Amino acid sequence: MSDDGPSRRRPSGLGRGLSSLLGEVAHEAPVEGAGARGGLQMIAVASIEPNPAQPRRTFDEDSIAELAESIRARGVIQPIVVRPSGGRFQIVAGERRWRAAQKARLHEIPAIVREFDDEQTLEVALVENIQRRDLNAIEEAKGYKRLLSDYGHTQEELGKLVHKSRSHVANLLRLLDLSETIQALISDGSLTMGHGRALVGAADAEELAKEVVKRGLSVRETERLVRRGRTGKPRPGPIEYKGSSADIAALERQLGDILGLHVAIRHGPKGGTVTLGYSTLDQLDLICQRLSGEKI
């Protein structure tokens, strides 16, 4: 991402992903005192507050309870990241761990103190949640929209920031054109990003969405339903290029939605290939992490 001066500075490490950022700060020496800056220290849980602009709005209580049990047994293995806020500390990354620490009745939690501004705080929170796959598609889209509208990012810059393709960012933003009702269905997992993308622009989208949920339709079936509409008359569909079936093309889109990268599938009688396109080494690193099962 380009540097346009002091107001556009970036946290060191973001260009190489959140794992680099957390890897760097996790090895810093502890710093004594509540007023210390830039180091690893133990901070009172009661002195920490969540960030109201946190992209993640929903937290699974069962998952937090499981993490709390682990924390009771082993402690907090990875520190959270905070920033100073009016004599207290505001969470930049790690709200789930902080919530679990509260449930485990810990008095202190390891934390890294960083002097992040609002823009940097949103960027780090967004990257952490995306790389840990903690955001639903609507939360992710709203995070992108705020960076676009409040801080002047471009879709290309956002793609580089989160190591996803620009088209992935654009497709997510289109979900915000859907009604609140359909967005809620995506947020609670009743519909996927692929379902939502198929419904964008449909005049009868809400009725179609209800039918998709009721019948448990796949993304491909949803695309067919949208083309037909409620009238039962087929709507014109995209022209399929020779050598690629509609099902293969739909699978490419679905895998692309999951990975946030360009996916190409070449299938023949004796097998085929799946190609994942990347434009940066960070995207290549993300692919390797996903394929190896390495914890991000």
C-alpha cells in the first residue's frame, strides 16, 4: 500500500500479514509499569475495554467457554494487542481471548501496548479477524466499507492489506446492496456469501432468499432459481464459454469466495488441475497456511 505521508502511515508488519506482526511483538521483553509503551506486559483485565469499532459483532459463547477452560488450565498463551485510551487500554486484537480471560476469572492478561491511531486499529482488527476466519461475510464487508469511506482506501489497497484479490473485496461489498433481512441470513449462517452474491440485483430477492433457506438450496441451485424468478420463466443466464461447464464455473466461484483468490479448474476425462492465482508473496503464504493446516 502506498505511503502518502504521516497521516497514511502503516503499522510495521501489516505488509507481511498479522502473523509477522504478532510474531515480532511476542518476542519483545516484558516492560514494567502500567504506563509502559511498546512492550509485553501484564495488564489488569478490568483496565481493558473493547473497541466499539471492532469489525466482529458476534461472539460464540460456547467457543468462548471452551477457550476459558483452556485458559484456566494453561493460561493465555498468545498476548492480546492493546492501545492506550484515556488512562485505560483499548483492545486492538484479541477481544475473544480477553472475554475468555474474564470468564476464567483472571485478574491479569499478557498484552502488547501499541500506539495505533483509529485507522491502524481498524486495519489490524480487520486483518486479525479475517486471517483467523472469525468474521462472517457481512462483518467483513462492513469493515471494508468503513476503510473505503472513512479513510480513503481503494479496493486494490484493501486487497493487498488482507491478502485477497480485488474482485473478492468487490464481491463482498456488493453484499451490502442486499436488504437487512438477507444480510441477517448471511450473518447467522443461513446463507453463504455465494448465495448472497447470486441474490444481488434480484427484484424479488427476499422471497427468493426465504425459498433458498427453506429448501436448503446450493449456490448453483440458487443461481438457477434467480434466473427463473418467481414467475417460473427462465431468465437469461451468462453465456458459458466452451470447455467449461456451468457446474465447474460455479465451483470456481465458490472456492474463490472461500479463499479470496482467483481459482481456475481444468477438468477432463482423466482428471484435471486446480489453479490458485496469487499476486503477492503474502497471498502465497496464506495459501500455504490453508493447505498445510498451519495455525494463522
